[in-house]
Amino acid sequence: MLLRRVWKIIPLGSFALGMMSLCFLAGAAVIFFEVPPSEFLQKAFIGGRAWFEKQHTPSPSPGPELPVVVSKNIDKPEKTFDGFTLCSLIPGSKASLLNMRGEVVHQWTTTFSDIWPAPDHLRGKIENSQAAIFYCQLYPNGDLLCVFHGPGNPEYGYGLVKLDRDSNVLWAYPKNVHHDVDVGEDGRIYAVKQRIIDSPPRGLEYLRTPAMVDSLVVLSPEGKELKVIPLLEAFRDSPYSTLLEMLRPPSRYGVDRRPHLLRDARKGEALHTNSVKVLTRKLASKFPRFKPGQVLLSMRSIDTLAVVDTDSASVVWAAQGPWQGQHDPQFLEDGRLLIFDNLGSPKSSRVLEYDPQTNGFPWSYSGENGSPFITTERGMSQRLPNGNTLIVNSEGGEMLETTRSKEVVWAFSLHAFIATGRRYSPEQVPFLKKGTRARP
């Protein structure tokens, strides 16, 4: 009788939604309290996340071949650092080099199936519309390194490819490379790849599995694998191993103060390494604690910056700070680091200049003299040669250039998620046709 009354009061759709929610909560509770079916459900959550994102990733709509500037907000030529901005947008498998007016002066175009017709390193069929260039780095001769991402697999890293200036494939590295790539002075390539493990490494038995884990990889200039450094083990075997304690399951009685960490943990990602930067000999003198060739990494899942020595395969320095969910740390010429802080400020995202010697923050920008910018995912920042800073608000689809005094001197918006935004000086792109100007 009670059930009949419930059916009369609650519409069928609402009842079904309620039952689905109850089942989800029950599954989450199983994972949280680690009762026997938790491993099976965790695998299902990792796979389900990939399926869900695939259903909600917009397919490229037909339109012009070039990215379209939706609104050009600010341009003060007398105060900008004029150059060419390399950008890649999601969705899409194109990379474009823009002048200061937002006009395309060169473009690289490819498809995932042209690079990997039968990708053995991924699971199932990969649609071209679901594979995007997430990051790209330009060589002076017009060659381009491209990191592909996609939502169709539990591992969203789809691989690394090198194109020539005419978009021909020079070589491809068929591993689950994701997020970022950098090139050392000797031409070696540094990237990060991911894999799913079913059991935790020795000494890290508290890590929930299955889990997505990262390794730093070193490649030859021709794309041949030279070295693989598992990053959990590099932390475990260092004086900074205590930072991994953040990966312990939260106490059932405690309150998690960092919701994004809990969200990343539910995705099954142990570190979510999202940036790779190699210290050059030129800058090494400004960082007495580090050596040339050591690699600066950003681990979003533990809000940590770390430097890895590739010879010893160990973390030699690590730090946490006010930043949260950070991206894209950069070595600066004054011995400081530039950090895109996604979630550390309560009102907006921000860019921080951090001094690892003093733990001070000599400069920051969070939209004080313009509009606050907020991107929970991605985000980039770059210190330009004239002292200005280029900022990429990925989710907001905007790029802006601000001075040291926090005056915005250049900005425009694109109708897309901006995955890459990097400014190159005219001297860094000699492959462009003679007469191509940064500011026509």
C-alpha cells in the first residue's frame, strides 16, 4: 500500500532519477569504505569517466579553417611585446601561429588517423573528432611537437608526434603521453606518460588502486625512448616522500579541505602531472639548488611543484604553497618561478611569481586592473622578454598580456577552449615567409 502511494506522489522519472542517485551513492560508499567490490567499481568509475567525457565532448562544427577572433578587447602597441602566438584549440587537431591582430600566419593541420591508423597503444576505435592537440611546441625551422588528448579511453593521453612545417609526420611516439613536452639544449625531448596500475608500488600500499600513474620519459631528438622514470617511486625514494601522504584515503570522520583533490582521486589519478620544464645551462646559475638538465614538474593532485634529477631518478626538491590545482610553472631569469594558480585564490585564478629561495611572492596578477579570470582546468602563463606576462584563460577562451604594473595591454577572446598559448619573438620563427610581420 505504501509503495502504491509513493508511485502516486512521485513521478516515474523522478523516482528513476532518485534510484540512480541512490545506486551512485552506494557505489561511492563502497569505494570510500573499501569493502570488497571497491576495486571493481573503481575500474568502472575510471572507464565510466572516459565514456561520459566522450559523450559530452563537442565535435568540431563545420566552419572556417582559421580560428575566429570573437572579440578583440585591448591593444596598446606601444606597450606590448610584439611576436607570434602559437595556439591550439579544443575541439580540433590544428595549431595556428597568430600575429598581434589575431590573424593566422601559419597553420599545422593533421588528423589522429593519419598519425596512428591502427593505434595499438589505445583501446578501441578512436574517432578523429575526439582527438585534439592539447599542447604543442615550435622549433625554429617550423617543426612542431604535438601532444594529443582524447576522451575515448581511461588514459586520456593519446601520444606525441612531430610534424614538419607542412604538417607531414616526421615521427610518432605511440605511448600515453599527456599534457606537456619540453626540449633540452641537446635536443632531447622530455614528456610525461600515464598508465593504469592494479596494485600500488612497494611502500605506497595506502594508494587506492586501480590508479592512473605518471612517468617522466626522455626521448632522443628522433623520438626514441631513452629513459623512463616512474614518478611515484621517484617521490618515494626521496626526502619529500611525506608529500605523498596526501594520496591517502581521507578519514571517514574528516573534512576534505581541497575538493579538487578529492575529485582527482575519484578520477583515479595519483599525481596528474601537467607540466614538464627542463632547466637550461643559461638559467641554472640563477637556481643554485638545481643543476642543468633537471626537470621541473607540476603535480595537480597533490598541489606540488617538484624537480627531478634524471640521472638519479629521484625528486631533489619539492614544494607546496598557496597555489592549488596549479599548471605551467616556468623558470624565470631572475631565479624565480612563474606559476598559473587555478584554484588557490577564493575569487579567481591568478598568476604567481614565486621565489624558491625565500618562499616569497614578489608579484602576482588576478585581474586587478581588468576582469578576473577563472579556469579550473588548464591555464598557462609566460614571462615575455620585455617583462610583460602572457596569460591564457583556457576555459574562458581568452589570452591577455599584462605589464609589471598590472596594466592589460593586449587581449582578445576565441570561441573555444584554449589548450595552448605561447608567444614567440620574430627571431624565434625564421621559417616564416620573408616579410611576415608580427604587427602588420
